[in-house]
Amino acid sequence: MPIAPIPDGWLEILAESEAELAAGLTVDGDQIIRELYAAAEQLEAKQQAGKATRGR
């Protein structure tokens, strides 16, 4: 199986993340989960609004 090329910017982002981790800079996992759930709820609301608009 051929290896896909690395997308532009990914190596830089990985290096930055590794540097932040080495410096002890981390993010609260619970906060990330809350933000993911909030984003999912917003997407679902937009989808429902779109369905209601198309159903008229």
C-alpha cells in the first residue's frame, strides 16, 4: 500500500505540539469534550434548521 504524502503544515503543527507538551502546556480533556459536544449540538441544530427550511 503506497504511503500518502503528508499534508502541508502537518509537520510544523506536530513540532509545535511536541514543544508545547515538553514545556508542560496541556489542555484540560474535560473542556475539550464539552467543546466537542457543543459543536456537535450546533451542527445538529443547523441540520434541523436546514431540513425545516427545505420542507416548506
